[in-house]
Amino acid sequence: GRAGAASAAGPMRILALHGNRQNGEVFRTRLDPVVRRLEDAGHRVFFVDAPHEVPMGPGDEVPMRTWWTREGGDGAGTSGWDESLAALRGVWTSRGPFQGIVGFSQGAAAGLVLCELADAADASFASLRCAVLCAGYAVPSRGAIDRAAISGRVRVMLIAGDADE
């Protein structure tokens, strides 16, 4: 069955990227049933916090994080993405390498950039084989990746609901 196919490829190290105004702990809690099944199958899931703190909102007990903030009235740019990418490279080096990514919302958008970088032969993310990205979107950043260099080597499952744009 499917479990046999997954084990034939060997256990994976999976990086989990939370959405905007979340953190790794919140994301882990929300994915707990999925994480337990992955770990039961021999995989390891690593949750990280985005490097940028956002102001606490109503009901927040701990500071939440973001991978970037939008700049400009049209949201066409990002602020803080360079620091986030550097942080992700550091995590890849210190806790990886990773073969998979799971991401939600802004974390899915960040994960898609890592997939594109891996496909464009960025040595930092060369180990990446697959990703599951939920409710993500294209990062509003100009010229970050030469999309003509993308090979399609990394397999990506994109999940979107009716309310996702």
C-alpha cells in the first residue's frame, strides 16, 4: 500500500512553516493528528518560528510571528523576506537537511519559494523532494526567482478551498 511506498523511500525530515500571526507551537497543535501519523511512520517533523514578531492581538498569550509584512498600498512588495530566507537557510543547515515541507497560508507561500529555489538548483535546498502547501499564495516579490530555471523536480501538492484566492 501507500505506507510501504513511503517507507521504501526512507523516513523524511519535514519542515513545518506556520502562517502569518502564528508560531511553530500553534501550528504543531493544529497539525497534531497528522504529525502523530507521520511520526508513527518514521518521519520527523520540525516546527520553526518565523523571525519577525507581530504585535500581540486579543486572545494572544504569546507573541505571534510572521515571515514578512506587506509594504506599499498595493501589497506588491514585502518587508522582512530576506531575513526570513536567511533564517530558513540557517534552519536547513542546523536542523536539516529536509526532504519535505508542509506549510499553511503565509508558510505555504514561503514553502513554495523554497521549492522554486530547490528546483532552480539552489544548493541550500537541494535535498527537498516534496511539499504539501495549504491555502498559500504567490509571494508578492519581484524578480526573486528566474522561473525559467525551474525544473519541476520537487513534487508539490497545493490545497486550496473555495474561499482561498
